Amino acid sequence: TDEMTVEKDCAVAVFDIEKAGAPTIEPRFETKFWVETISSSIMKQWEETSTPQLPGSELELKLPPINSYIPTNFELKPLPADDSSHPLLNCSVKVCIGNGKKMQWYPACVIKFKTEKNNHLLLLHFEDEHEQWYTVDSNIVDTDADTLEAGFESSFDNGKVKFKVTAVPRDGEGIVFSYGDADHDYDVEDGVAFPPIPPASPESRLPQLVYSKNSLKLWHMQDRRFKRPLADLRLNFVCDGMNDALKQACMDLFCKLCADALAETCYLASVCELGSSLYSNDTGFSIRVNGFDDKVMLLAKEVLDVVMSFRGRDGHTCLPSTIKDSRFDACLEVLRRNYSNSGMDASSFVTGLRLLCLKPSTKSSFSKLKALEGISSDKFVECMNQVLQKISVEAYYHGNVCREDADKAAQMISEALTIHHRGLPKKKMPSKLIIKAKEAVDHHLITSPTVDPTDNNTSVEVYFQIGKDDLTNRVLVDLLEHVLDEPFYNELRTKEQFGYEVSCGARWTFGVLGMSFKVTTSCKTADEASARVERFLGEFRAQLESMSDESFMEHLVSLAKEKLEMFDSMEDECGSYWSEICEGRFDFEGHRKEVQCLKTITKKSLLAAYDDWLHPICHKGKPKKRRRVVFHVIGKGTIGRPTVDDPSEIGEHVDGLVRDFHNSVKGETWGKITF
């Protein structure tokens, strides 16, 4: 039919069943249906209507705003000409070199590539620490990395020096070194031979300090391992006078307010796989921005603008315009709730109690909650004006970013600090002090009830303090953990079912080494758990002394392999280097040095360390003096649980325990530790 109705410019074909005539019947299911031709005019109008077009102005429909964080450039930045990339870079090779009248094969690894006067040059590092440049032959200049594998053979210096590839690095792996000897490689796998140690990375492959001015330092490293268009910017702000509970609590609230103000911005960025975080610490706060390098700095500037809006406001008592007044009470309530819920888990609470006792600069959640009583926005702003008056900034820019990008980042951060920036002098930087545990036969016992009065779990941590960090002791502590971990778990957890969480591990706290043993149980008392740890340490000495040379070597090799493992991701690599910067060690290849040191450790030196630090009996058969602190967090209905009438008073009880511990050692610390 030609009949048609038009509704809002849309053509509709009308079907009249009375005029349609007899239906056609489908033979299988006897379904009735009619067939009718749609007129050409309707078909034409439908075709015109189906053409994509913007809606009319009368509909008031609008497209969403363009997300400014959508990345558009995914290109990898070029590497410096004097340290560029080549498929053979980081490979392990064997080179045929003349030795007198004989030609011999020597293992080496390729550590550097550069182009000089139209020559392609590779730097090889040999086992005896000797290094030599070789010219890449023209037939392998454009070798495809995908076709390169172990067994590939070619030559350097126009065919004069033959070589063959013995190992190729995996994606994300650095320099690999292999002797190319099947028997030796199998021995390493079997744990009877020490793994080869790769050479030190060139300085250009490690973080470099590229900006240091007016209390702002920026480190930079261009990614070579993962080859992704990603970047990671990390900043640590050290503030003046972060020495009391009120200022630390205000810093926590400051971070919550800034994160709240940035919620919409960070959501738009997260849609484009850009992440950001803002968190407080004992000395200030830290910022992290990561994702596609094309937009990382755009997001970083937005975050810094909000954070720095609190600076340069001396005399002001109102919140900056970036923070909505109505959000102050909401964020304050969330923070108070977080403080109130802190330590509800017995296992995490006992670890937190240890850190409170060892780090006098750290204030408990309970003391910070009390410090916030009656706080107003005016008082908060006054406190933050004091805290942010003088700051020092350490930054690290890592990933698909060249030196020029790092210079721009330093400039952006410097400008974001505002014209009111006053740096914190180095001599006024807060010292990270650690309490020195008393060396005695009897241990110092710190006992607290669980925060949750209905929690039946009891958690015990026995902590042994060893001393200031040094390479040999650090390696010995790691090796002790490796040797003790499995038998400790096997005895207490698997065989005796002493607790559902049993672990031991090395501890590194602001440059002080230690070792802790933890048991969390619901079937034993705290005294039974700590006594069982002590009995284990007494009995294990005989096992350690009788350990075979083969077993000892297996532990050495296994630990060495762990320390030489490649980074799993760019984030993992960046985090490792960033921790070195924040701790002030700047030992970016500490793992390699530790493996070199591990190679010199003997069973005798390990046994001596065990006797000195952990064993309860001295060589004369008498109880031994050790730096040992025992922490008990005792659950509901368990013998030894301290009586605290009001659960809300547990916080004051814990703070009292910490003060008593500090007084018992007369506040003595290990002093300022430098590396």
C-alpha cells in the first residue's frame, strides 16, 4: 500500500489486515503471515533517515566533553647515541680470541652499544672484568631481535673475531651472563654451583641526579628493559616540624582532602589508564603519578596545583578555593573512622606495635585520633601553614622519558612549588632514629589486649635487633631467613598446628637490621607461643651445625638466584630504585653486591652469626645476652590478657606501653645512620 503516516519526520508504513487478503501459511508450524511491498517513497525516506547526522538543536543533546587525558603519542623516545639499543645488547656470548698460538673461547656479555663515525660498536665485558670494544660486522648491523637466539654465530671486526650467542635476555631482563658450558649451567640449576654474576650496569642505565636546586632534587632514568610508552613520576615531600601527633594527623587529613578534591580529575585519568596516589608518612607526604608518558605530566600538574594551593597562605584561616568547605567535615569523619578501626586484626596490630616501639617519630592512630578532638577547619589551616612553610622535595622520573623530558618535569615541579617556596635546609631534615633495644639475658615484654574485644586470636612477635646495616650482616640475615623459614613453619605450623600464621623474616628498619618470628594462634597462649619460638631457636642450632656442604650450597645458590631475578615490571623496577632514593642509600645495584658478598659466606660464618644474634645459650652453656623484644597481643578469653575496663581506653594503654619501653632504654637510639 501507499498509505503512510508521518510522526516527527519519521515515515511509517501502515498495514491494514482487512485489505491484505488471505494469509500465507507456513507449512511446518502453520504460522500465518502476509507479504506486502513497501513503497519506494517510504524506502527512500528510511534510507535518508538512516544516514548518520547530528541531532537537531531542539533536542538539546550534547556530546560529553573531550577527555584531555586520552593519550595520542605512543612512540618510544630515542636513546642517546652513545648508549643506544641493539639486538645483541645484554646478550651473553662466547668470543674466540687468540692466546699465544692457540685460539680459545672466552665467555663475555654485551653491555653497551654506540654509533661512532658510521661504525657500530659493541662493548664486551669479560669474566676477568676486562672490557673491549668491537666493531659490528655489516651483515649483523640490522639483525632482527626476534630471530636472535642462543646458538647464533657471526663475527666482529670484519670477520677477525668469531662469536656465538650463549644466552638471550627475556623481555624486561637486563644483562645476562652464561658460561656457555652445559655442565656448569646444569650445576647451577641443580644448586651445586654458584650462578654467574652479571657485570655492573653502566651509569647511564641507572638513575641519575639531573636537577638539584633550592631543596628540590630530581632523579631520572630512561627505560630500556620493558619498552612501553609508560612513565612513572614519584615525589616525596619532607616537611618541617612533623614531630607531634597533631601535625601528623593534620597531614593525614590534608592528603584525604586533596584526594577528595581530585576525585573527578583522577576518574577521567583512570579511564585512560593513568593512575595517581597521595599518602602521608612520618615526615611529610608522597605523590605518585603513572601511566602513558604522553599525559603523565598533565595529570601531575593538576595534582600538584591542588596540593600546593595550601602553601603561601600565612594569615589565612579558610580553606583554599580548591577544597570545598562542605568536604572538610566529611573527610574528617572518614579519617576518624579509619583511626578507630586501626589495629582490629591481631597480626597486623602486633607488627604495628613493634614499629611504634622502634620508631619514636611514629605516632599511633590512637594518639592522632585524640589530637583531632575539637579540631576546626581554621585550626587545621593554621597547622598546615606551619607544616608546609618549609619543605624539601625528592623526585624520580622513570620510563619512556628522555633527559629533555626530565628537565621539563623539574621545571614544572619547581614552578608548582609557588613563588612562596622556602626550602628545608639539609641540617634541619628530620633524622630517622631507631630505638636501640637493651642487650640482656631477659627480654623486654610488651603485652596488649586486642583492639577488638571479641577477637579470640593471639599474636606474638619475637624481634631480635642486630645492629646498623652493613653489607655482610645484611647478607647473613637474609641467608638465616632462607635457612630458617621452612623448618620453622614445618615444625610449628605443619607438625604441631601451633598457630594458623607462622613466619619468620629479616627486618630492615631505617638502616637497622633485625629478624622477627611471628605466631598467630587461637589455641595457644602468648607465653606458650613465645616459649616455643625460643625452644625452636635452641634446638635448631644442632641442625645448622650438622648441615651438609651440599645443603648449604643449595641455600646459597637459591638465595643468589632470588637476588639476581629480573624485575617483573617497570613498576617493580621503579619501586626498587625509588626506595633506594627515599632511604638515602642510592645503592641501585645492591642486589648484585649482595650476591658477590654471598659468594664469600661460609657455613662457619653463618653459624657464628646465629650464635651471636639468635641462639639463647652462649658457648659456656649459660643464657646469652641478646637484643630481644617480645610483643604479645592477646585475644578474648586467653590467659594473660591485660584488663582494660573500657575498650576505648586500649589506645591510651598502648601509648603507655610504648612510653614505658622508650623509658626502659632511656630513649637511646642507634643515632643518625648514613650510607
